[in-house]
Amino acid sequence: MRALKVISISLLGSLVLLSGCGLKKMVKKQNTVTYAVNPNPLEVHGGKMVMELKGNYPPKYFNKKANVTLVPVLKSNEDGSTLELAPIRLKGEKATGEGQVISYKNGGSFSVTQTVDYKPAFVQCTLNGTAKATKGKKSADFEEVYFGEGTLATAERVAASPTVAYKKDAGTGTYLYLAEHGYDGTLITTQKAGIYFEKNKDNLNWSLPLNKKEENKKALSEVMTFIDQHPNIISIDIDGWASPEGELNRNNELSSNRSKAAKDWFSKEYDKYIKDKAKKEKVKQADIRKEYKFNLADNGEDWDGFLAAVGASSMKEKDQVLNVIRSQADRDQRQQQIRNMIAIYNEIDNMLPDLRRAIIKINASDAKSDEEISRLAITEPTALTLPELLYAASLTSDNKAKKAIYEATIKQFPNDFRAYNDLAAIEASEGNYDKAKELLDKANSLAPNDGLVWNNIGVLALMQNDYTAAAEAFAKAEKAGISESYNNGIIDLKNGDYAAANTKMSAAKCKYNKALLQVLAKNYTEAKATLDCLTPKTAEAYYLLAIVGARTQNANDVYTNLKEACALNAKYKNHAKKDLEFKKYRNDSEFQAAIK
């Protein structure tokens, strides 16, 4: 609060109906009465103008039988509108009626706090007062008295200038969140084929019944076709297995040798494939041959495969068989039980050949390049999946292109909330609030409990100065797991609860509203540092830096920052002309040049 400024009341008009009533002396000596208003200029905080009005009457001034009514009046310099404040009623020691008693002999004083709602029309206003004295049936009207001017409205400069970002990339601040696209660029396609071996052997035998099965032969024949169709092979995994009977070391050796045998088969087939391809395309084999990463695994005995085969079989006694085998803690005992059961159940003996194998698994990436995804998103969006389309929007910084992609996504996938949410974020950032609300309402209908959507609904309300709706939306976002401490701090700041705002914004760095809070706390060095680290600086940030310059008597900072603010947003030219923060600079040529 600024120090009280004493304002003497001077007589501006003539006395009415005084003759012999005892009021003449009060009018004649009214310049001995002092009044003060605090703060002066008036200020707004939390949407309210709170002012303390004080008056001091000297000894032997206030007539004992007189009543005085003082009516403070705010008058706008913008549109001439007026607002009467609550009247202040005073009376002498012997007067009747309402009012605070003022002693004739000793004099006296009053202190009254008045609160009114702030209106933008009062950004330039005067605080005047009219007084009327009565004594019995006699009265005297005093002419209008000037108290002070208003209003410092810097506290109203709360700004919601959100950043559009994915939550994983966001820090502390106000954000319009994009939904995660779910695209990781690792779309894997796999081709599998198996080679089967005789009991206790690891050499290839294509006459085995399993190797002659049509589905197995077909899978093996398609290996090179798969290689040809998928140029981006990530790895080739070959797993060797043995059936769980026989000596352990031998089974481990068998599984290892079987994986190597499968690799040798693949290498020979690949050599044939390259030779034929080079001849057909009339190129050198070395130019088209690729080196692949092989992952060979000797997995030993396939107990899990055996138990799964028993469980999937039609054996009537399969539960009994499984229980007997699982109850054996020792491997040798389990193998003995298998040998015993082979003698009893032919089905078990028939299951074991499937376990003597090597499985070839070729892993290829079918992920499109970023360039291809970007191109298709514009030219042929139906060729892309939902995650690919949402990812495509993240690859461009052009909002026009982003919006086109999101619109195509909505058309192709109308029941997924993400494109509606993301398009709403872009529209809101461009000031298209009605369109953003329509899209967010749709997103919310598709995903009513999504925290990102509720955050964006709240931020949109902040941008439209609907702080009640913003608080309600942020409460729902927090319930869904989104931290809204900083955004709720903005609401506290707007409502004038600076202590709560400071607590909720404590973790914020380089944020405009944090700087505004520091200005209101008169921490100008901290405020300047907070604003200086903003990247990029917004128009409101430059304007607030100009205010810091004015409050710290740094004229150069006033002019330099005002010029930047006005260049970014012309509305600040008119703001600066009216702003009492710059009252002492208004007539300077540098100031005029800055807001030109």
C-alpha cells in the first residue's frame, strides 16, 4: 500500500442556506479538515478495489448539533460513468441520528474501508467526495472535493498463454496437452518356420514325417519370399530344442547343434536366393547381399512344450500324467516317469517328435520412414493407421498442416477422442475458442474421464477468463491424475489470494504469472529475472518488464520493453497511454515514440 496522501478540501462553490444556523463556520474553515485515501492511486486486487478513507477534524470545528454526510464517488474518465460508495455519516456531540460522533472541543477522526467491484472503465478515474451538513432544518451543500485517482490494475494482468505440448515433454506451467499418439516406430512383422530332427540326432533329414508336412514345407519355402518382401530385417532368431528324455548334457548338445544346423540351412538357401536375384536383376551378388544378425539359442530340454502338449491332448489320463510329472522335484525322476509312461501311453511317445526341433524366426521392421508418414498423411491419409496419423501431426510445426491431419484423422477414426482433443488444442492456441470448445466437448463425450481433456477444458476456460469453470475442470483433471497446482495458482492469483498462489507456483520457473506474483509482492529483482528467462518473450511479458522498469525508476527499461510489447501486440499502445504505472513518463518523447 502506498503511504497515505493528505488531501486538503478546498471550497469550490458557494454556501447554501447558512444564515445564522452555525454551519457557516464549518464551511469557512473546511480547509482545516484533512482527508486521506489509501492507496492512492487506487489499486485492484482479486477483482476488487479496496480503499481506506480517513478524515481528521481539528478542535473547535465540528458543530455540536451538526450532522455531516460524506458520499465518496468514483467517476470514470473513460465513459463518464459514476459509482457512489457507501456514505460516511458523522455528527456532533448533541446531534441526533446516525453517525460517528466528532468532539467539538477535541476534534476527531474517522477511518472507513470501502470495497467495490472493479470495472475496466475505472482504469482511469477520479475519487471525489460530496458533503452535506445539516443542523435542524438548515443545511449547507459543499462543492465536490477531489480525493485521488485510479486505478493501478496491474494485478488484473493475469495471462493464460498456454504451450501446446505432450505431457511427457511439459514442465511446470499452463499447457494444452496433446494426447499420446502411441506410435513407436517399431512395427515388427515376423515369419516363422521349423525344422524337425530324429531322436538323439542333429543332422537334417527331410524325409521325417514332420518335415514332409505341407504346412511345414510351406513355411520353409516362404522364408526367402519374406526376405525379399521385407528389406529391413532386424534379426534372425534360431532356437534349438530337445525332447525331455535322455541324458542332460547330450540334450543340451543336441539343441545347440540343431540351431546351428538350421542356420547352415538358412545360409545355403540365402546364397541360392542371392545368386538367382543377381542373375535376374543383372547385378553383382555383393551389391545386393546383406549381413544379418543371428541370435542362436540352445534351449535344451523343452519341458514347458511337453507339458503344454500333454495339457492340449485328448488323453483321458492327462491330468494324472501332469500331476505325476510336476510332483517330481528331481530331473532324473521326471525323465524316468516319462519313460514309464511312454510304455503305457502311445500318445506321449507321439508328442515327443514335435519337441526335437529348431525354430527359425525372422523379424522385420515394417515401420514407415518419417518422410513417408508425413507425405501419406497429406496425400493418402487412409493408408496410415491411427497412431501413424497422430504421429504425423507431431512431425510438423505448421499448424495449418497439423489441423489438416487431425481433420483427416477424425474423418477416418471418428470414435477416438485423441484427434478431437489435439485439434482443439491447436484451435485454442490460435484463439478459436468456440471451435476448441466444440471439439473438446466431443473428446469429453468419447473419453469422459480423461485427465488431458479436462485439463484442456480448464485451460480454455482460463483463456476466456472463466475462472469458476476452470477450477471445476482442473478438479476433475486432478482426480484423473493430472497435477494442476500451477493452474490453480493462477486462479488464486486472479482472486487475490497471493499466499496460496505463491505456494502453488513455488516450483515454477520462467513463467509470466510467477513474475506477476513477484511484482505484486514488490520483489522486482526476482520478477525481472523470471521475465528475462522467458523464451520466447510474449507481449505481456515485455509489458510487465516495462512496469518493473517504472517501479524501479529505470526509464530505459520502460521505453525499451514498451516498444517490444507494442510491436508484438498493438493493444498495448492504448494500455500504456492509460496505465498509471507510467504516469510520470507519459510526456517524455521516448515514451511517445515507444507506443507510436
